[in-house]
Amino acid sequence: MENYQAASDLETHFDRTVSLSQNGKEIEYGIIDGNNTIVFIKAGLEGSCYGYENKYVRIGRALNEKHGCSIIASSNPLGYKTDFAAEMDFIKDYAKKQNLDDYQVYFFGHSNGAALGIINAYQFAEIKKLVCINAPLMINLHLLLRGIKGFSGEKMTLVYGSNDASFDMLKLYSELESDKIDFVRIHGADHNFTGCLDLFIELPGVLLFGDELTCEGAKVR
């Protein structure tokens, strides 16, 4: 059953939200209408489609305003066994309802949400770019490697803060770096980008669309 909620404040709300039952859990999608480039945002474990301090709404609003893209942000409730194919079907149905011909998907995920993108994206030709922030590298290692090696889209960018638990494991993946697979290291950032939320919010624009980084003092490489 779908539940629509109108937005009242553009900075803290989506155009509407849709709640769907998947595998016994309610998944909430936040939607901002736009063009046929659909940015799919997947929250980390236990994360809402809004995110801490409405970070996913703020990302969506910034990208929609600057690039005109559509935004679909997905929650990630505890105990939910993610059906990535069902999520992609939701995006497909959205594109059909909005008459978005030849749509493409840009994926942005954090933590567990990032890992889900890495593991599953190679199976969906419509996913052209990914930005995956602080995906845990010590869990499902073989699935992560399969996803990275199998990806045939335009670009997969894996982002790690220097204070994230997985940062030191990046050396195990260095041989996978290529024109298609990129690793970005951010000095001083921890798993949740504590104290540098503005940088987190800017990263999708910088790494998916090539926007200029404006966050003062940020070091990205």
C-alpha cells in the first residue's frame, strides 16, 4: 500500500514519500521529481530516507536544483533483508509513471547502503555511476570483490575517511583501481563524517556530476 505525503518545507522534505511493504518491513522512499537521470540514495543500516539532520533531503534538493535530476532515497530498517531487485523495480515503475524515457541511475550509498550498491549494481545495466561511502570491507568480502570486478557501468567511486575502520583495508583492493574503479580518501573523516556533514552532502555532486568542491578546508583524494 502506498502512502503519499506532501512536502511543506523544501529544505527538510521531499516532494512526497512512498511507503511500501517489502519482506515484512516498511520501506520508505523519499522522492523529488526531475529528469531522466535518477539519483538513488540508499541509507546506512537503520537509516531513514531523510538521514541524520535531513542530509539525504539536502543532497537531493541540491542535486535537483543544480542538475535537474530525479531523486529517490530509500530507508534501510534494522532486520530488513534488502531486495535490491525490488528497489530497482520501484525505480523502473517511477520512471514509467513519470514518462522518463531512457532513464539512467546514479547510485549514492553510505555504510551498509554503500555495500549493497557495490554488491548488486553490476547486475543492472541502468546503473551507470556509483559513489559508495565507507562500505564495510570486512563483511561479505567475496561479494564485494565480485561486485567491483563485475561492474560494467561508467564509474564506481569508493570513498573512505581516514578514520573509518575499513580505511587500512584499501590496500587489499589497490590492484582493482582503473579508469572505471576509483578510490577516494578523505583525510580526517570518520565513518559517519562527524563534524564534516557539509562535506558529506557535497560529495554526490562532486563525484557524480563533477561539481566544484566548495567545503572549506576539505581534503579529498
